[in-house]
Amino acid sequence: MTETVQKTKKSKPYRSALSNALWSFHSILKDSPLFFLLMVLEIPLNICLSYAEIYLPSLVVAEVTGRASLMHAVIQVGTVILVMLIAGSLHTFLEEVSQAYLSEYRFKRQIDVDRKSLNCFYQTYEQKEIRDLSERAARATQMWDMVQPVSDMPKRSLKLIENVLSYLLFGSVIAFVSPYLVPILTIAPVVNWLCARAYRNWEYAHREQWTDIDNRLWYVQGETANFAAAKDIRIYGMAGWFRQVYDDLSQSRSGWDKKLIRRSFLSRIADLFVILLRDGAAYALLIRMTLAGDITVDKFLLYFSAISMFASFIGNIMNEWNGIRSTSLAVCDYHKYLNLPEQDGTGEADVTKHVKTAPEITFDHVSFRYEGAEEDTLQDISFTVKPGEKIALVGLNGAGKTTLVKLLCGLYLPTRGDIRINGVSFRKFHRRDYYRLFSPVFQDVQIGFFSLAETVSGQIDKDMDFRRAEQCMRLAGLGDKLDSLPKGIHSKLDKQIYTDGIELSGGEVQKLMLARALYKDAPILVLDEPTAALDPLSENRIYLQYQDMTRSKTSLFISHRLASTQFCDRILYLKEGRIAEDGTHDGLLALGGEYAQLYEMQSCWYQEDYTPSENEAIQ
């Protein structure tokens, strides 16, 4: 029972089609009122052209059969043609001008999604279902099969209004033939609408099935063209494996496509059957009335054209409504993503006075559990880091070191407990202000196609302190690299984009990220395995400079190489999400606990003529 309710709630659209249509009008009026006016003006022009289209043939026949003078016929017919020409030209002009505004509107909606992705709370964005939602939200702002949902929503809504007005106008013309024709021609398409609605509902309810497949397909496609993976693909013979994975995913996607096509085909067959019944009955009535002399030939032609056009308006109303519903489902993903909670602080605390000097950090009975996990990753963690103190976090993989750092940096929210900066809860800082307290270097980093100076400073040239950027890079150990580059700190990254671009090694990337942390100059420095990709000599130089890097800062240092911990004032040894040992390097060695055993095991590797035991080799 509960699962059924949950599935029902999950398949229910986030917002109604009417709500999304009203939002689209409000959004356009706010961003581009002239664009909205241009779209509205197209409605009377299109209605005018539609009526003139059926009226002109009837007028010509009436002029001929009525034996009017040639001049009278020319004036009558010429006037209608002139009106059609003016309306058509004006319509084309408005349509062309509105396209420019439409492109601008689309771009603004794309920026909305990009901005949300950049600012979305990290813990939320880390979840797979949220990243899938972000993919669907991005697609709502992109062109797929000549459809871009966020811009098609207002266009389709106005088209619906236009077709409803045309329906009323042409329905009044048809009512002169028979008052029963209008309801007959109107009721029939309800069957079509119900069929199309059932198809759209089924498509929406199952959309997550192929979203996951599409994401995997795009990933495989991207990796095959990823220059960074090219060596591995060739050396390890992964090309065949990639092709097989892609074929399997393609078959799965093709299976869903076949289901979609089958259901769409059944919907269209029902639509065709209803059209045959509807139009056949209407045309039979007109022919009978003409043969009986109830209507003249020109009226027959007018009513015949009006019925054909009327039927198209009814079909258009159904199509636009179904299109609005389909488009609305995509727009729902857009709104659902943009409306994700930001998890911001209250803003009561002013961060300014905390960024000037090294602060005190307090973890007060902090626990954290990942979404869907059965146990806490961190359990009742409590410790205090004094202002300017240098703390090393050590422990085996999975002990919770990186999770603790993410909590400290405000990327995660504790499940229980509190984190305080100088006695102030992190919840009292606005999140963006809270980030100003930290200069982290994480294990997994990404670099773009910017210059070295831009990457280090995170700023464009006019706002950058080039001298300081170079000092930070040299302090981080990139001095020799800068001296070897013709353009120095102005060298661009990524050879795939720039013909004179450069590629950095893994160690050089880590040094570049360390330089970025130094450039930010936040009062809390967080280094998560900063020397993992460095050779021993480079690592030793970094450690020798560590005192200079962390002067006047509170710092946390994560490393699996325990030789580095002697540079820190205190060591926290984590085990299974708890602080198992706390003390100085010498104090923990004297204690003879797990930290001492791990340190002794690692130090043996650097001794001459040492052969590890089988258990040590495995560890």
C-alpha cells in the first residue's frame, strides 16, 4: 500500500500545466515585455489570415456566379488579397524579430540552471537522483528534436489561445449550416485527447528509466573521446569493451524507444479513425444540403473550407494542449531543480571578524550518516583545534577523514551535533560567507582551459594580482615549471583547446591547487592528501615549506604517509568513524597504540634491506 502511494506521488507532476503556463508568461513579461507583445500580436494576424484563406475562394465563386462586373470583382477580390498580403508580411516580420528575443530568453533560462548547479548545496548535488534531475532540467533549456520546453511553453500556450479563438470564430460560421455540427465536431477529438494523454502520462512515469541509460551512453561516448583516457584505452585494449558496453546500453535504450513508438502508434491510429468518422459525417451533410438547394455553391465552398479549417483548429487545440502537457513535464524538472533547498545559514553571524586571524574550531558531538546508509560514518566526534594549531587527521581508508573535512568546510550538514568557529555555530553564517573561512586542497580536482594565473586566482585578468599569483605558485613548488614556460603564468591549460596549451602532470596539478589555496589566503587551510601525486623529493620540499604555508593559519592536514605528521602540532587518529587516539607524534609513538603500529609499519619501507612480511605487503 505504501509503495503504491509513493509511486503515485513520484509520478505526479511537480507543477500543473496551467501553473507552468502562467509562470512562462510572467517570466517573459519580466525579462522581455516586448517579446511578449510581439507574440500576442501574432494571434489576431494569424486568425485574420485563416479566415481570409477560406473566404477568398468563396468570394471568387460568388462574384462569378453572381455575374458582377469585372471591376467589382477585382476590387472585392483585390481588397481581400491586399489584406492577406499585409497581414502575411507583418506576421513574417513579427516572427523574425521575435526569434531574436526568443534566443535571448532561452539563454537566460540556461543560465538559471547553470547558476543552480554552481550554487546547489554540495551534499544535495552529490546524490545521484539530484544529478539526474539536473540533467533533465538542463535538457528543458536545450533544443531537442526542434523543441525547447522552457521557450515552447509560452509559444504553445499562446498558440492554444489562438486556436481557441479561431475555433469560436469558425464555429459561429459552421453553426449557420447546422447547430449540431459544432458539438459533433468538438466531442469527437476527446477520444484522441484521452489517448494522447494516456501516452504522455506513461512516458512521464517511466522517464527515469531511460534517463539513467542516456547518462551512461553519454558517459561512454565522452570517455571514448576523452584525451586523458586515450592511453589506458589503447594499452589495456579497452576499445572492444567500450563498444560492447555501448551496444548493450544502445539495445536497452532501443527497447524503450520501441515501447514509446508502439504506444504512440496506437494513439495515432485512434486519432485517424476518429477523424474519418467526424469529417465524413460533416461532408455528407453539406453535400445533401447543396443538392437539396438549401445552400448555394459559394456557401458550400465557404462551409466546406470552414469545416476543414475548424477540424484543424480542434486538432490543433488538442495537439497544443498535449504539447503543453508534455512540455510542462519537462518544465517541471526545471522548476523542481531550481527550487531545491539551498540549506543556507541564518546570516546572524558576521564572517568578517573571523577571517582576519586564525580561528578556533570546535566539533561538538558531531555525527554524520550518508543518505540511505544504515550506520553513521562519523560517530559522536568531539575535539577542539586552537587558533593557529596544525592538526593531522590520519587513519585507514574509510575511517571518515574526508567526510570530517567536508563537514568542516560546510559541504555536508551534521546529522547530529554542531561545528563552531570561534564559538559561533556554522549554522549562523550564510553559506557563501562561511566558505570564505577555508582554503582547501581536495584529493580529486578539476582544472579547466584557463591560464595558470586565472586558475590560481579564480579571477579574470583585470581583477588579478599577478605578482601574488606567481609567488603562491613558487611557494607551492611550481617555480621551475614557470621558468620553463615561454609565457610563464599566462600559459593556457589544455592542449585540446589551445594549440600552444600545456598539460600538467598529476603532481603539478596538486601543486597548482595548493597555490590556489595559498592565493585565497583563508584563515583555515585544509589539505586532503596534498602530496599524494608527488615524488618523495617534491613531497619533502612541500613539508619543509609547510611551516611557511600555515603560518598565522589554523590548518588540518590529511595524509596516509605518516612521516608527514611530525610537522603538525597534534594528531587525531580516526578509526571506524571515531577518534581512537589524540596526541602529538611523539606522544602517540610512546603510547604504542594503533598509530604507533601503523607508523612503524610504514617507516620500515624506507629502511635498507627490508623485506615486508606477507601481511604487511597485503596491507
